[in-house]
Amino acid sequence: MYKGKKILITGGTGTIGYHLTRRLLQEDPAVIRIFSRDEYKQFQMSLDFREHAHKLRFLIGDVRDRERLNRALEDIDYVFHLAAMKHVQACEYNPFEAVQTNVVGTQNVIQAAIATGVKKVLFTSSDKAIAPTNTYGATKLTGERLIAAAELQKGPRDIVFHAVRFGNVMGSRGSVIPLFKDQIRSRWSITITDPEMKRYMMTPSQAINLMLKANELARGGEVFVLKMPIVRLGDLAEVVIEEMVREYGIRERIDIEVIGVRPGEKMQEELMTNEEMKIALETDDMYILPSVFVDKCHHYPGVVAADTTAVDPDQPPIDKELLRRWIREEQLVK
């Protein structure tokens, strides 16, 4: 699908962008443009991928700048729109900045894609978009709606807009596992909001596989959701401590400090709304939510009506040993 194609990744220096770039390079694209506003991360990434220098182009830019996006998207086939303010607390204290990046920036990507004639645009959303209680979730919900509505705005242009809905990506920059690791190294203790808090979680590899499968299946306006297990935060903290002790031979006692739920946080996230459950389709590893704005029926290979009983947020969390295996496979405590 990507051999000889031209790809642009907004927010390409983030954790998901980094893993996606590494995976897409295996497909022999003509070029991958990394679009972000952090020149140092671009420099570091260029060193990491120096053997692919002829395939990569690093563009400094901000999705808030539509003119810069228009230039960046020239002659591009596929866009992966990853750029976002994603930290709940930063968005809570800077709500309009979150709107500027996550909402206005997404609309800028849509308009630039229509103007330049790309083939597909993939938008990365979050389970926090369901019944949002914080600014971040509200901006991601709006982004999903913008992407779905873009199918009505594109006119006769042959371009497909769609979204994937992530849970928490284990080990991503700014997430709890890197935080736990830093706290263990610096203070021999970790802080958690509430050990009973539960989150849908996915590994970086699962996130990349979801994006690539979704981009292949997308017909227009859909949201693709990985079938994710629920992880109890207390279990995650205990496994990270145990793995850090094993990996680094730590002898000091490592305590867990409970600091309480912060503004905008839920004890439990959801994967989809009740209305979405009524129209959901599924494959063996994902749910597909067709667009309610597109008056046509898409057909996907191997897809059936979804059994949404498996989406119950009250289902039990995965056991610690499966969580430990994921952490080891992804080398998240190294």
C-alpha cells in the first residue's frame, strides 16, 4: 500500500510517530515527511534514522498554521495526523491552547488535504472522547466529528477521512510508565492517583497495527477502535516496580503514594457510546463505527455486527502476568 508513496506524519517526533515511521520505512515509501514544531526532537530522530536519510524529510511547522500545512501536504498520498496536545492536566489549565491545536489544527489538516488532493487522512482520537469530562477529551470528540463531517465537505474529490480511537499507549512519552521509572530512579517511590482507577491500554505495536489496518479498510468517515483490555492502575504500578527491581537489581524499598484523582480525570474510561454500540461492526481485533454523516453502506471483508457486551467498562482488568508479558515484550522498563 505504501511502496513508492509519499507520506506525511504530523506530530511525527512523538512516540507513536517514531514507531510509525520505523514501521512505514519497511514498506519502501518514496518519502516520509515528519512535521512537528520541536527541532531538537527532529534532530534526535534524524540521528536514529540516519540510514534512511534519503527517505525522510523533517519539516518544522505547527498544525495551527494552515499555510505551512498547505506547503507540507503538496504531492502527498497519505496523512497520519498525530499532532495534539494530549496531556489532560496541560489541557485543563490551557483549554484554549488545546482547542487551537486539537480542533483548529485538525480542521487545518482537513482543509489542506482537500486543497492538495491527498488520498487518505487518518486522525488519532482517544477513548477520553467518550462522555468527556475534560478539555482533552472534548477536543478529541470534536476532532472525530470534524473528520466525519469532512466526508460531506470534500465534494467530488477522491479523498478518505477516518479516525482511530486509542486507549492509553503504554510507554508513550509523558505516560505513567516513564513517570514511574523516573520516580523510582530519583526518589525510590512512585505516585498514583488511585490504585482502583482503570484504563484501556494498548502497546505501541498494537497502536501501529491498528492505524495501518484502519488505513487499509477505511472507506470514509469511520472510527476504528482496537479491542483493548482494561488495566487496573495499582496492578500496573506493582508490575513496573517488580520489573524495575528485576532489571536493575534495585535493593531499596519502593513505596506507592496515593495522591488522589486530579481535575478532569475519570475512574473508568469507555470505548464507545450506547448509540455507537447499536451500529458497531467488528473484526477479530477491532470495532468499526461507520459514519452517521455518510449516507452509504460500506462493506469490509470479514466484518460482522459487533457483540458489544465485550465493551462493558465494568469487565475485570487483565491479570498481572499478561501485563508483565506486554511490558517485557515491548521492553518498556529498559
